[in-house]
Amino acid sequence: MKNKFLFFLVTFIALVLVACSGGEDGTTSGDSGNETGDGASQEAKILTIAQPNDLETMDPQAVSATSSDRIFKNMYSYMFYWDENVELQQDLVVDYEQIDDETWRFEIRDDVEFHNGDPLTAEDIKFTLERVMTDSSLKQFLYFKQLKEVNVIDDYEIEIVTDGIMTTLLTLLAKSGAEILPKNYIEEVGIEEFQNNPVGSGPYKYVEWQKDSHVTLERNDNYYDGTPKWDEVTFKAIPESSTRVGELINGGVDIITDVPLNERERLEADADTKSIPGETTRVMLLIVRMTEGTVTADPKVREAIELAIDNKSIAESLYEGEAVPVRTRVPNKVFGSDPDLYDNYIYDPDRAKELLKEAGYEDGVEITLTASKGRYPFDGEVAEMIAAMLGEVGIVANLELLDGTAFSDVYANGTNEELLMIALADGLLDGSYSLTHYTKDRAEGQTDFYHEEAEELYWTAISNPDDEERAAQYRAIQQIAAEERPHIFLLQLPVNYGVRANVEFNPQIYEYFFVDDIDKN
């Protein structure tokens, strides 16, 4: 009887020990980690990033926002990509050649699979490019409309024909809108279901999107370019900057974007966090409604608005002098930028009052100024300062400050009234990206700007193989825009990131990032 009792006792203890160790797999019941080679467990490698804005849609060709790029760059493959030195590198492309002025041929990798297991072939590239170059409802359409034909040579060779010389073709194939989409999957389930369950071929796979909360990705173990670094990556949407900073300090996230300068001391004072400055191509500006019948259709009113705004004062009081006054949409350090319009502004409130009087508004005029609050550092404060400055010359600006989602809807749908303040980046690192705003098609429904010379210059420039001439044409368009004011320019913005002390992160001028370039000790 005693021996039998001992047997049961020993057996019971053994079972308890197995249960406590998590069973035969060697992990504890609370462990979400991975198996190491010797059978020991390790914690899952998880990276969490917070940014001000949520996605508008899971369709990568239907959006144009850095917050979306940060997610999509890690979900999808591209034919080319920009590396950490801002040099163009081949991603899916193995080799390529230019056959003639308008024809390019590309050989692509034959070892790439989409996240659902389908092979990626030239048919998928053809499907992707033909969709974005023909569907005018997509936000990326205008950048790709110069593509004329996409021809499949064989499973892993494709030919692209452009409408005239296209000097920016290779860089176009690295930008948002060029994410390679799965043809068979989309044709099988439809674009709506694809947006509910998107499939790419990049290093990370889609897990979930909880709107206004977060997007979660997981490692793609079948990624063609080596094993991805992180088991899970989450992008949180936290509009309020102070909340983002608090979340970082509390250890809830590893990296936050768009840290206001007044929050840097808070991060630096905490032993577990730090701030990292970075450059951007982001220009803060006012989109001006020039539609016939609006107050701002009058060029004297537009000029009065610009003259009423003290850009330098805004830069110094809110951005500690780190933002730079500009009079151009093309950022400094981007090909074709006009140096005469960088670190330049015009401020003359007395002349602004005279112009309003000449325009018939001696007793003042009322307009609407729409802006975001929390989308960019100090955006709400900038808008408030502008409204006050306009008021001083007789322009009553009814200020509408919107949260990220509401603001995105106004911008996307073109429902802005006289003025809409936004900060726009350059996704191509070429002046053509910014200057497309001054073409008739791009301006329609937003500024409704049309200028015959600017239109001709733009379409001539993007087909001009002579870099010196093309840059001069870009500068000429910028001078026209500065004179006509479909945009009233404010500042080229700096950017600050916050990171946990154990995170190694090197920001790039294009502002998105490949998460495998980030380390956490």
C-alpha cells in the first residue's frame, strides 16, 4: 500500500512539473516566445510604433500618406526601393535595360510568393500597374498615368512602355502606388474583400486592422530576402501628441513619430527614452480654393492672405527656428527645388490691407480656414496663429480644427472651402511629384487652378532627358505658383521621433521606414 502511494505521489509530482514547464514543447504557459535551437524558449520579438494618423483604407493605391507608407512598405514588395543612403536599389528586379526612349524591359525574381502562397509573376506586375495607370479614382493615378503599356514577355520578364520619355520611371516604381498586388487573389475575391484581408509579398503579413486603433503585422517566414527580424509589428494611431509621448515613457510603444519640440525635454528627462531629430520633405501650406465665385478666386485676396502671415514668427515661436520659411511646394534637397524660394517669405500687413481695399473688401471679409489638430506637430497652433494674423488685416478666418479622420475626409473628398492647411511630403524625391498639383487634372476639385504655361511646362519637363533643362522647367513652374498662389506656402518642417533607450533607429528624409532596419536590445 505504501509503495503504491509513493508511486502515485511521484507520478503526481511529475505531472505538476510538466504542467508548470508548459508541456513537452519546453515553453511556459505564459510564454509567447519562439523555440531556440537548444530547446530553450525566448521572448517574442515585438515592435510597436505610434503615429498620429490611422489608415484611410487598406488599398495601397488609393491613399497618399506617410502614415500609410510606413505600414505598406513592410507588407508589399516593389520593383525598386530607396535604401538608407537614399539611393535607388533593386527589389523584385534582377536586371533591366532601356530598349529605346519609351521602352524598358525588366527581369524579376522567380522565387517570390505572396502571403497566400501564390507565386508572384509578371502577370501580377502587369495587373498592378495597369490598375493604377487607368483608374482615375485612385489617388496614385496621376503619378502613373504616363505609363502607356505593360506587356508580359514571360513569367518573369515584363516590358513597360511610357507615353513619351519618362525620366522618373525607376523612382516611380519605388513609390507608393507601386506595391505589387496579387492578381489572382483580387480577381477571385474582389477588391472589397482584398481590403478586408490584404495580401502582399513583403516581409510582414497582415493580421488585423482595428480602425482608429492599430494595424498589426506578423513575420512572413517565406519572405524571399531572408527571415524578417520581428515576430510581430504593431502600428498604433494616437492622434494626441502628449498621449503618444506618455505612451512611450510608460513603455507601451517603442517608437513614436511627430514629437513636438516642446515635448523633447520630457523625453530627454526620462532615462528610458530619447528624442531623435530628422529631416523631411514636408512643406506646410495653405490650399487655396480658386473656384469661380469664391472670395479667394480674387488674386488680390490671395496675395493679401500671404502678406498677412509672418512665417518667420511662426517658425521661431513654435518650432524654435528649426522650421524654414518657404515659398515653394518642392522641398529643399529634392531635385528641381528652387533655392530662391527656400528660406524666403513675404510679410507686409499694411500692403495686405491695401489689397483687400482694392478688391472691394475695405470693411473686411470672412473666410473658412480648415486645419488638423494633432496630425502634424503644432498644426493646431499654427492655424490659430494664422487666423489671428489674418484678423489683424481684416480677414475674419472661421477656424475649423478637425481630428485626423475628419480632416483626411475633407482633403480626400475635396470639400475644403477657402483655405485648408496641410503639410505635404515628396514621395518621389523629384520635383515632378510636388508640381503635379499645378496640373489641371490634379487641381480639379481642390484648388481648381489652371495656368496654361504651367501645364505645358510640366508635361514638357517630365519627358525631358536633359536634367539641367528639366530642373529649370521645374523652377519656372514654382515661380508661377508663387505668383498665382493656388498654394500659400508656410514652412518646410523638421521632424522629431521619440524612441525607447534600448531602440536603435536612424530616420530617413522620406519619413517611412523598413522595420527590419530598426534594432531593439
